Amino acid sequence: MRSPAPWLPRQHPAAPVRADLEAALTVELASVAAGARRRMLRDGDRQIDTAHLLHSLMEQDPEVRAVFGSPTQVARVLGYLVQRSIGYGLAWQGSVEDSGALPVTRDGGATRRLPSSDPVAPDRSRAPGRPDGVALPELPGWSPSAVAALAGALAGARLRGDARAEGIDVLARIAADRDCRAAEVLRRAGVDVSLLAARIAERVSAGPAA
């Protein structure tokens, strides 16, 4: 008698951004999310993480590139990002990015909530799970830190009265989450993350260029 085939757990490929979440992103940021997914698939990684998001942001969003201050620094960051699949990124394969730096808690098993805070710096004085938070959707194939970056971007956009998040909002959350993979990439590329966060805050407070 033939032995039954061994049971293998079902794998969940990275899902595109859900329609309800995509509706809260600008067209440009939705394109960035799609680009991060393509890069994850190309690199053979298990999940979209914040470094995938950063790479896609740097390639597609001129406002994000501008906040780095100089073309030289942009080139240095991009040069480091492209080494992922043959260098430092190999150590990340098979692990889940969950920095835990943003105050995210599980609520009801299916929804995660990020308390509303300043659009750039996380408010660590708030207790996790307080009301008036932003719901984090379940996105199979996205790391908890990447989902938190998207949700934090939405929170920052809404605090300034915008219905949709932009790429600069995602970069703000990445700069605030000092333990995420994207922030690690920035530091290794020689970026002063604190200075970057200050530039983002100044740009966000100034509003769109005329």
C-alpha cells in the first residue's frame, strides 16, 4: 500500500495591497507597494519587509529622494539596497521582520491597532491598545513591521487632514522605527536617521510645494 504523502503547511504568497487599504494610498504609493512586492518575489524572500518598501520608495518617489539632501547620499543608499540579494539580505531569509518598535498590539485576533501619534516620531508614552487607534489589516506575506509602516503612514496623513498617505509618510514611519530592516540599511549606508527624521518632519509640516 502506498504511504500517504506528507502534509505540508500551506504557504501564503505576498498579497497585493487590499482594495480597502489601497483606497487610502495615493496612486504613487500604491505603485510603490506593488514595486516592493515585485522586488520581494524577485529576491526570493518570504515576506515584503520595510527594506523592500524603502527600495521601492527610493526608486519611484522623487519627494522621498529629495529629503535625503544630496544625490550622493541617494546613490549610496540605492547602492547598498541592491546588494541585498547577494549580501546582507541572506541573513534575513527564513526570518520574520517584527521590530516591535511601534506600539502595535493584537486586538480580537484578526486586527492589529497602532495608537495615533505624531506623524514622524512614535509616542512611546502611550500604553499599547489604547482606543483611537488605526486598524492594521491582515496582509499575508507582509512583515508586521511593513504593515505597521503603512498603517502609521495613514495615521500621519490623517493627523494633517489628508485622506490618503504618501511615500513621505511611509519614510517617516521607517525613520521612527529604529529597529526595522530599512532603518538598519539606512544606518549601514551612512545615513543619520535622526537627521533624516527631522528633515521629514520639516517637509511634512511645510506641506506640498507650490
